[in-house]
Amino acid sequence: MADVLRSKAKNLWFCPGMVILRAKTLEFQVPLGILSTHSSVFEDLFTLPQPPPGESEVVDGIPVVELHDNPEQLQTFLNAIFDPSFFLPPPAVVQLDSIIAVLRLSHKYDVPYLHRRALKHLDAAYPSELSAYDRRPPVDWKNSVAAIQTATEEGELWLLPCAYYDLCSRPIVEMLSSPKWNALGEEQRQTAIVGHSTLVQLFPTVLGFLHGRMAGRCEDPLPCYRVRADLASSIFEKSGSATRPLEAYTSPDDDDSWDEWHCHGVCTRCIEDAKAQHAEARQDFWDGLTEIFGLPEWGVLKDLRQTQLAS
């Protein structure tokens, strides 16, 4: 029989053996070939000339590679590589600590698909469009400190406006007394303090529809005005020094939230005008969010977002 010409499938030909990765006192024994396939950094590391026998640490015949990473973050990162169900893309729910660990180490070790996946998780939590903000899943405001640190260090600046907004959404005393507050840098803390004050000042601007003219289309002005005035008084009484203008009333698209206007006799035309005014005020506030926190305008940030999510 004639000799058959064979070739090795590049992405499905794993080098034999294992490697032990050590971060401080935590060790991971993983398949060298699979790790190299996913990470160009590890591939380069393992293809470099190795020290002569006896000059590098070996455990049970397996070479040891010392890494200077946070052990818990490295464990999360390796789980994301070796367990397909561990770090699923959005809309799967993933803890912020895991997202940050995968984001940082996939960048460091060049694992592009995991880096994009982590970015998409952060993008869902801290969006750059108001419509996406209104649809986002519940986000714990305490996570915003870690999000601000990570976005600043990794260069994902489009995440910052929403992250700062979340941080500044709490009463000033609660924000400053959070155990995570001091983890921010001096400039970041100053940005948050100034931003918090600005949000308090801007809170009433989103509620202009409660006391403004309804474009002269009202069918019965006096009852409609009284209902809107009572609602405005109730909102301001409950809110105090509120700092969440976007949540000052509700999303204009949420028809159920406007039912009480019908119930209290507000005419259809006034409700239509109020929705339009409220939607415009919320969008105007969102458009100015970057300026509040001293960041580049949304157009610049969205270009950066598109570039990084595509890389």
C-alpha cells in the first residue's frame, strides 16, 4: 500500500501532558494543549525554550508555572476556559466579580472570545443608550465602585456614565460610608461627589411635565392641573434630595404607570402631552450624563464601545 500523506489538524492536535499553574498557594493542573489553543500568551510561553532538567520546578513529573495573578480571579478565568457552561454570554446572569476576573485575565492572556463576552456582560449592566438602560436587569449600586475601577483601568470608558450614575443614586451619607468608597481613587471620588450634587439639582427638571403647560390641548384644564399638582407634591415629598432623575416618575413606555391619571380624570390629551414631555426630558438628561461626570461626549464613547466590542 502506498504511503498516505497525513497532516495534523492545527486546532485539534493537543500537545501531550499537563501543566501546573500556581498563583500564590493555589495550584491548577490543566491540559497544556487546550490552554495554548485558547491563549496566545500561554502558547508563546510554552513554545519558548525551556530550562534544562533540574533548573525548573516539577511536581510529579509535571512542570510548574508561577503566575502573579489573584488566585480567585485565576480560578474563575480557568473555569471559563475549561467549562463551557461556567461563563455563558448575556442574558445569562453572572456575578460582577466573575465578569471582572474574566475581563482582566482574558485581556492579559489574550483570549479574545472571553474578553468580548465579559465586555458584553458589562455593557448590559452599564449601557450607553437610554432604551437599553430602561431594559437592563437589576443592578446593585454597590457594584458600581468595582465597575468604575475596572472600566477606568481597562479603558472601557463608555461604561462610566451609567456606573457613576448608579454610584451617585444613593443618599450622600450612604455613598460615602460604603465600605467600597475608599477603593476609588481621589479623582474618582471627587467626580462622584460633584456628580451627586448635580443629580440633586437636576432631579426636578425631569418632572417638568407635572407642572408645565400641556400644549394648550387640554379638554378640562382645572381638574387636570390639580391632579398633576397633587402628584408633583407627592413625588417631591417622598423623594427629598433625590438623585435618580431617570427614575423620578417612570418610563414613558410603561403604560400601566399612567393608569392613575385616567382614574383621576386627567384628559387623554394631557396624558399624551405629559408622556411626550417626560420622554424628552429623560432623553435630554441622558444626553448630558457624560458632562455631569466630566467624560467625553456620548458620540466618542459609543465609537470606543463599537471598536472594543468588535475586537
